[in-house]
Amino acid sequence: MFIKNNTVQLADGYLNKTPLFQFLLLSCVFALWSAAAALNDVLITQFRSIFDLSHFASALVQSAFYGAYFLVAIPAAVVVKKTTYKFAILLGLALYILGCLMFFPASVAGTYTMFLAAIFCIAIGLSFLETSCNTYSAMIGAPNHATLRLNVSHTINAMGYIVGLLLGKYLIFQEGVNVEQMMASLQGAELEAFKMQMLQQTLAPYKWLVGVIATVAILIAVTEYPRCKAVRGEQQTAPSFGETLSYLIGNRRFLKGVVTQFAYVGMQVAVWSFTIRLALELAPGMNERDAANYLLYAFIMYFLGKLVANYLFTKTSQENVLQLYSTLGFISLVYVALVPDFSAVWVAVMTSAFFAPCWATIFASTLQAVDTRYTETAGGFVVMAIIGGAIVPVIQGAVADAVNMQLSFIVSACCFAIVFSYFMAEKKHKQSAEFLALQPE
């Protein structure tokens, strides 16, 4: 190994301090999977026009993407448990590269199904990355800074959304071209040639991603990483999967965290999936590249929201911060759903700031409700909750088809209400625990 680890691991798996280079390199992986997620939002708009899809059918891009998380998260957690976090990360990066390469035959075949298969393969790799990296970021240092570390990693994750959207905007969308209008004006051989040209453009960002992913994988491979797993005594054996499952099912705080993560991810994916479409519907004549600017602004707000949240975490409890963010987010999404003018797009953009601390804080808070013997598998179950990103957008898409695009955002508003109720319950739990701790024995 070229870069050594000089930390001391504690019995519970945490470290005496955070190894800075290892942590920053690990955090770079967070940006890689958010870049792929941002490209999905561009692909939904592109595929809907090229393949003449309904809002419901175009949302299947997210179903393929996040459905893979649901199927692979527990196998990924088993890999982490049997091997190391580092091995699982390298395996995830290799599968990510394979999925990117599958875009090349998909663009030649020119079928929606082939593209969904490539996206599914990418998501399998990302499931390994999220299952390992989220838990690892929380563990790679002192336990009292676990939530802060995870939020710092997710601040870098926010930058990946911006980069992914820029790649999609400039390499997939053509300047001054409205794909839907162009296709309506063409027919026969000209129409088929235009479709193939548009599909070929989807390859460009994935060529760049392959190079970046390979570079990060090489750096991780030559860097020594700590194990960050709880040390067991001579008489203590690792819990079986059945024992772990029984424990987690009986842990109500853990289950509430999983449900909340499901609702949050579904809401975030749904809002971002339909932001471009909302702008196009409220401003007829706008082209896809110009409409993508609003999603870019949303990702910038997401990044800024993380910076503000990280500061607020130093001033008050994470429960207070998340209750504030979820209240403002709920109000914003109700506005998007009910106010019938273009200001709704700007409010949808602003809502992304209130998404910012949700995933990392829900993840860390849920793991804190679990005994460290079950951490690896528990992390896998929390990542499985990403299936919300496969289900909620489809529900919102169905509402958009049945009623209208704007009113469909009420689905996401309901999800923000679930986030609020979770952190209200967490605050009450911690206050009760503090009260009991102060009572004389």
C-alpha cells in the first residue's frame, strides 16, 4: 500500500481519529453515484421524447435504478460483513464501470429496454457503494462525530449532482433544440435517423465517467483503509442473519428510520425527476437544455442547503434542524402543487435546499438505534429503503398523467410530512433518555 493508515481502532469499530486522506477519497465516491443519479433526470426527459413515453413509463428509469438498490443492498451488506468495506467499494466501482460500458450496445440497439438494463447494472454497482460507503463514513472516526462526517460526505455528494447535470445538459441536450417538437416535424427515415442521433448523444457523459471511476478505483486500491468493525471477544460469535433480522424487526426506532428513508428518497427522486418536465409544461416553447437549468439551480440549492445545515448542526440538535427543514419543505411542495404559474418552478428549485441534510441524518440516526454487532446488515436495510426512489416517482407520474403535473407534487409533500414526524419522535425519544439518565438509581 502506498498510503498508510495511522489510526487506532476502538472495540466498537470506530476510530480514535479520522484519517483525513482516506476520508476525503471515500467522500469522492459519494459524488460518483450522485452524478449517475443526476444523469437519470436528464435521461427521463430525453427518453420520454424519443420513445414517446407517458410520465408513468418514463419514470421506469428510476424504477430500474432504485429497484436494483432494493435487490442488491442485503447481498452487498453480506459482502461487507464477510470481507471489508474496501473490497465492497472496489467491487461496486467495477460494476459501475460495466454499466456505463453497456450504454454503447444500448445506443446501437436503440431500445428503451436495453437502456434500462444498462441503468440497472450501474445501480447494482451503486448499491454496493452506498451500502458500504454510508456506513463506513459514519464509522471512520470518533463516534460522536458520525453524523457530521456523513453530512460532510454528502456535501461532496451534492457536488456530484451538479457535475452530473452539467454533463447531461451539455453532452446530451442540443442547444436550441426541442426534441419533442423536432420529432413532431419529421417522419419516416428522417425521424429514425434523428432518434438514433439523439440516442448516440447519451453515450458522451458515460465515456467521461468511466475514466474518472477507474482513477478513483486505482487510488482506493493502493490506499490502506481501516476495517472499522466491532471487535468480538473470544466467546462472542458473529450474529447469524436470522438473529440479526429478528433483532432489527423488533427494533421500532430502526423500522421507523427505514420507512422515513423510503419516503425521503422517493420524494427527492420524484421532485428532481419532474422538475425539467414542470418547467417545460409551464413555459411552452422552452427547449430541454434551457429547462435543465432549473434542475441545475436545484442542485446548487441542495449543496447550499447542506452547508447551512452543517453550520446549524453546530448550534442545535439534528432533530431541531430536520424539523425546521421538513416544515419548510412541506410548505414549498404544497405551493408547487397548488399555485398555477411559473413561480412554482422556482419554489420547486428552492425545495432542494430543504432536502439537503435528510439522507445522511436519517441514515446516521437509524444506525444509532442499532447495536454495533448488527451495523453492517442494518446499513444494508437502510439502503434497501432507496426503493422509495423506484416507487414514489411512478406514483407521482401516474397522478401527473391522471390529473396534471403540478398537482402530482402533493405526493412528495406527503413524504416530507413523514420526515417531520420521524424527527419529532426522535427528539422525544432522546429527551426521555436524557431525563431517565438524570434520575438517581
